Amino acid sequence: MIGLLASVSWLDLDTLVEAIRASVEHPWTQGLLTAFATFFFENVVCWTIVPPLISGGVMSVMVALQSTFWGVFIGDLLMYVPVRFAMRYVARLKWVQKHQTQVEACGRFFDNHIGKTMFIVRFTPGIRTPALLAAGMLRVHFGQYTFYSALSCLFQSAIVTFFMPTLYAPALDWLKGLWGRHPAGVVAIVAAFFLLFAVAQWFIARAVMRRLTKPKPTGQGDGQGA
């Protein structure tokens, strides 16, 4: 165990994956390494590494479910708690003061739609970290934050564990067969996939951030009037 942790000290993703593969006979070690990897490479680990390991028999379903859940959930808390308790110092930052209007608007959205917000940012790469840091900075209710974070993390882990491997196995087999005949075609397909993913991520993140920080229209009631 100590040797495996030492091998990932430089936080190299390839080294982490090899360590996870090498610990197949030690589920606890494999789970801890996977959870640790999600702290730094959450999207890559959850969506592109864990599913093929499950479909290839390298990682069990329960290890994948628990390690991705606890890794992502603890990561959410680590982004929220320190900022919440250091708010008096964060509020003095020039960036925060410059974007005070957006911060307050985002705070109103969290207050009114915290459950919806947690699920939106969970599945919108590119805005998750800023949004969760904002939740701590705005002192979003800890119990509600923890509850909805746990629900969204569990939902994501269930998709990664039970749904994604069934897609990866046939896709990988097809790409392996195509590689022997048309390696350039495989490279083009993979490159096109990641390009489309990056473009879609950019547009989705931009739209969601605009929605989260959209100021409340002047004169609009809060819906609580008679």
C-alpha cells in the first residue's frame, strides 16, 4: 500500500491508472486509489477510466460505485468547507468585490434552487469547481448542500458504474477491430469525439453560468405575495 501511494506522489494520471490496475487483488487499495484520483481528475476517472476497467473485469461494480461516490463527495466538501470558514478573507479579494453583483445573483439562485443547481453543475464540466466554491463563499446551508451533493454524486456514480460499461465494451471492441484495418480512421473518430465534447461543454457551461448569475429583473415579485 505504501509503495503504491508513493508511486502516485507526482499525481501523474498514467501512473495512477497503472497503480489501480496493479491493485486488482486488493479491492480496498484499488478503491482508495480511485477515490484519490477523483480529487484531481474527476471527469477523466469517472467517465473514461472506470467504465472500461469494469467492463474488462479489472474493477468490481461495488468498488467502482463506492470509490467514485466517496471520492467525488469528499471532493465537494473539500471545495465548500474551507471557503465557508474563510469567507471573511475571501470577501476582501478584488475579484470578489469586482463581481459582487454576479456573486449575489448566484447566491439567490442557490437559495431558491439548491437541489436543481447541484445536479446541473454535477453534469456540466467546466463550471462545477467555480459553482461549488461559490456555494461555500455564499454560506449555502451546509445540510442542504451535503444532502444534494450526496444525491447528485450517487446518481453520477450509478451511471458510471451500471450504464457506461455496457457502452464502453462494444465500442472498444469495435475500435480495436477497426484499428487493425484503418488506424487513421480510429484516430480521426476519437479526435472528432473529443472535439465535439469540448465544443458542447463550452456552450453548455456558458449557458449555465449565464443562467446561474442572471440578475433578478427589477420589479418582479418573488411569488410570495397575495
